[in-house]
Amino acid sequence: MKRKISVLAAVLLAIGLTACGNNETQAKHDAAQTVQAESSEEVKTTDNTEEEAQQVETSEVASNTNDEIVEDTSTENTGGSEENSGVLVVYFSATGNTKGVAKKIANITGADTYEIRAAQEYTDDDLNWNDSNSRSTKEQNDLAARPEIGSDAISLDGYSTIYIGYPIWWGEEPRIMDTFVENYSFDGITMIPFCTSSSSGIGRSGQNLADNAGSGTWLEGKRFGGGASEDEIKSWIEGLQ
Ligand SMILES: Cc1cc2nc3c(=O)[nH]c(=O)nc-3n(C[C@H](O)[C@H](O)[C@H](O)COP(=O)(O)O)c2cc1C
């Protein structure tokens, strides 16, 4: 507050001096600019502090209630930092079910998360499995289809375990998952597939991903229903160790 008052006083002083005469115009202009610079620096500092406070608030909420995590888009893609937790949950989710499971895994394990988003988001029409011409049907019918990823790339440095999740589409992994695994090296990393589906099992999807990745130690994956409980997920994770 004191600083604001002194900045305001300096501005008034600069304006007052400007009115005094032409021969001092340049010097006053410089002074006014200095004040303006200080003033905007202060605004910037204030913004940052508020932003930081909001981030702290958000992450506190995120670690407390799981439902809020699922809806909290600001905590997406926490992975890739230099000092990471060593565990990462990578997921693609077109309608939110896999995302819900992914967030629960992250909550249980303390993992970072990374969401694979399609460069061209899937619309409802794209996801219509009753339409043999829909985008998803065409992609799933084409083993070589590799939809482009729109999320920023992530550094996998420091991760030793990656949970990798996706919905089952036509009994398999969505082709965008193949785009992902073909773009990264998983050397030295334990890869743990998980998926959600209406009723199908995980099928060959985990093996397909392992084959296309060509690196990493891939564990057998696990299928969940869209509304899998944290207890169910926790007992699966405990069984892995
Ligand atoms: C194009 C498409 C194909 C699907 N194919 C299957 C399938 O073969 N078997 C199944 O049980 N569910 C299938 N589903 C349902 C999804 O696997 C299920 O709703 C999943 O939980 C969606 O996850 P998401 O909300 O993370 O996208 C399909 C859904 C879509 C959109």
C-alpha cells in the first residue's frame, strides 16, 4: 500500500514537473517513464503473487477431493518438471472416463499426469461408432492411422514408472495411443497399461502398444469400468508391487 502511494506521488510529481516548462520536457518524460516502469513492475508482481496463491489453492483442493480433481483442468499435465515424482500417468480420454481413472491413480500414487490431446479434438460425430464413416471408425479400421497429438511434448527424464491409459475403441487402443508410444523412448521405464470400456476387456491393446513402442518393460494391463472406485484401483496398484 505504501509503495502504491509513493508510486502515485511520483506520477503526480512527474506530471507537475512536466507542466513547468519546455526545457525540462525530456528529463520529465524520462522520469515519468521510470515511474511507469516501476508501476507496471508492481502490477506484474501483484499478478504473480495472486496467480501463485491460486495455484497453491488449486493444488490443495486437488490433493483433497478426488471429484474436484477430475473437473479441475488447471492441474492437467503436471509432468515433465525437472524434479518429478518418478511416476507418471499418461492418458487419452475422449469422454472423461479414462481421465477419471487416471486422476485416481495419480491421487493414490502421487504421480504426475500428462493428458494426450488430439490436435483435432474428437467431436460427438467423430466418436459415433454406429457410423461406418465416422472418424473413429475409419481410424480404428486403419492400423497405420496416426492421429496427430496436440498437447505439448513431455520430457520423460526421471520417470521410472508410467501408467498409460486410454478407452477401448473397437476392442483396441485408439490409434492416437500408437502415435504417442512411437514418439518416445521408454528405455528403463516400467509401462503399466490401463483402459476403460463399456464391457470389453483390455484385449490385445497393451501388447499392441508394447510392440509399437519397441522399448520399455510392459506389464500386463488392466481394464476398468468408467466409474471405477478408488478402492478398486488401489487394490490393483497394490497387487502390482
Ligand atoms: C469409437 C468408440 C468405440 C468404442 N468401442 C468399444 C468397444 O469395442 N468395447 C467397449 O466395451 N466399449 C467401447 N466403447 C466405449 C468406451 O470404451 C467407453 O465408453 C470408455 O470408458 C470411454 O472412455 P473415455 O471417456 O475416457 O473416452 C467405444 C467408444 C467409442 C467412442
